[in-house]
Amino acid sequence: MYKIILFFSGVLIGFLTCTIIASCLEYVYYTSKPSAMDVYQGKTTLEITYIDSVAIDSVVVFKNKEKLQNDY
């Protein structure tokens, strides 16, 4: 009986550990992408890559985050 309880407690600890790690990764993933509100509030800039006067790629990037934190 003791081995069964020990097994299920190990499974529970493993599940909780995986859940916490997944939550942290999800938080980092979603906070590192600019949202529509960030663009609207002027926290981002649009960088366009040109080759021979033709727009090849565009990327939305955050402005300097330290400066933005001091503004609010």
C-alpha cells in the first residue's frame, strides 16, 4: 500500500512541476510578442528590410523597454 501512495505522490509532483514550467513558458511567449495595444500606444516601431528598393520583410519590434517603463 505504501508503494502505491508513494507512486501516486510522485506522479502528482511530476504533473505539478510540468504544469508550472508550461505556465512560465507560456507567460514568456505571450509577453515577448507585441500586441495591438502596444502598437496603438506607440511602444513599437516597424522595421522594413529593402533590397533594390523593394520591401522584402517587415518586423514589429519594441522600442527601448527601459525608457518605456520610466514613462509610466
